[in-house]
Amino acid sequence: MMQRRTLIKSAAAAATLGAPGLAALAQQAVTLKFHTFMAPTSNVYLNAHKAWMTKVEKDSGGRIKFEGYPAMQLGGSPGQLYDQARDGVVDIVWTLAGNTPGRFPRTEVFELPFITVDAIGASRAAWEYLQTHAADEFKDVQPLAFHTHGPGVLHSRTKPIISAADLRGMKVRGPTRQATKLLTAAGASAVGLPLPQIPDALSKGVIEGAALPWEVIPSVKVHELVTQHSEFAPGKPALYNTAFVMVMNKNRYAALPPDIKKVIDDNSGLETSAWFGKVQQDQDPIARKMATDRGNKVHVFTDAEAAEFVQLTGNIANEWVQEMNKRGHDGERLLAGAKALIAKHKPKTA
């Protein structure tokens, strides 16, 4: 009995002595590697990615630290970013779901022609859609944000794009599988290219134009390589959009202390997605002015010209629905669900 009591007392003393060490361990900072293809001087990296990292660090009281790696500084291609997060090569990535065509088919609904209107409402809709209609597409990672950019715009080296007919035969870059389908339906020779390859392709004549939102063009100097821009009127359905995802390695997230995990959770989800969309959309008029200040011409499609695009690309949504059905999903329900969420979160002024 005496021996047992002695052992208990010794164990208690050891625990007491060890408590400061355990407490110190719990307070150690967690360092997370953030990887993306965006340029270090881009609006997205400076005003979204870095701003998000700074806020998370502050909210954690300095217990979370980030190492930011823009422009694929840790190696690989943009299409490999998702796998880098899944496999634990890095902790967090921000990328286009469409960088791996067909891999996340249900999320492509937000990339269909003329389905979104703005970035903020569409981003809220995208996050809610991810939770309710496509969560298992990202089951191998921890989703942090799912969002869109502002309305897509057409940019051309020299040829004004006044109507859909002007696209016929033009070599135009599309960012995603659905965007290249759209361009093809309008008569263009669509070329799928990641963002960093656009300047070289324009300079060498590999492409004659590109589909991009306004905000990103300064980061790749598209406004210096083209002279013509064509956009759809504000408040009208966008020609196309792109689905972006920010995801974290699942095991890394699960291993975080509860209070640290809460900081990540508090900076993820619906409103974080909307904020990412807003950061991009807010830059649209600034980038547009940079183009017009150079003397570039901007054409705003009339309702009749827009209607021509809608007619030419109208079957793309039907094709997507049929593809979903073949994959075992209810395509009609998915499309209707996305449209309902977009309408739910659409700004009252739009």
C-alpha cells in the first residue's frame, strides 16, 4: 500500500512539474505554408491572400504564422496546387477549381455562361452550394473559401469585338473548360491557358485575345499587350465566371489545437468567400481605368448584342446537365439549386 501511495504521489509531482512545459507547448506558434500561382504584386495576393493571412495571424494572437509563396515559388504547376494541399506538400493553397478540367464537375455550374451577376452574391451562393450540393468533391481537404470574381471580360490585341461574330476564327484564351466551350460556341478558336502564360502567348501571337476579369489584367500586363476590351453592362448576367477554392490539408487542420482551429474556422466560410469576391470585384473599375488611361477602347455590349451571345451559348448549360446525369448526379437539380442560391444572394441593386 505504501509503495502504491508513493507511486501516485510521484506521478502527481511529475505532472505538476511538467505542467509549465505542457502549457508552453500549447502556446507555441503554428507555421502554415500558403501556396498560389498568383503574382506577388497582384491585387489578389496583396489585398486578399496577404490580408487574410495577416488577419488570421492577428486573430490568433500571433500563434499562427504564415509563410506565403506566390507565383508557384514552391514548384509545380497551377494545376498541381490542389494535390499539393491534399498531399501535405503545403498547408493551404488558393487556386482555380478549373485548373484541373473535369475534376470538380459540380462546381463548374458557377462557370457556365450568363449564370452569375456579381462577385459578392455569387461567392456566397458558391459557398452555400459547396456545402449543400458538392461537399464530397472536396472531401480530401478542408475547404476554407469558395468564391468567384467579377464579370468576365473579353480582351483583344487589335480587333474590336463588337459582336459575337467578331470572335469567329480568333484564337482566344479561356480560363476553364466551360469558358473554352463558350468561346468555341461563339465561333472562336479557344485555347486553354493558365494565367501566367497569357503575356507570352499574346506577345508571340499564340493567342489574339483572352477572357479575363478586369481586376487581374494589371498583374499580367494584359492592358499593355492589347488595345480592345469588350464587356457586358453592369448588373447584367456575366459572360462567364470562374470558381476559386482555398483549401487546407485535412490532417494539418485536424491536428491543430482547438483554439487555433477556431481561428481558422472564424476566417473561413460564407462571409470569407464573399470577402474574397469583393476584393476582386472592387479592383475591376481601377484596372479598367488603367486600360482606358492608355487609350485602349472599351465596348459595352448592347442588349441585342448580349442576346446573341446568350443564344449562341445557350446549349452549354444543357450539355453540363447531361454530363452530370451521366456521372450519376441530378443535373437539373444541381443547376436549379445554383440558380436559386445566386438569386437568393444577388445584391438588391443588381
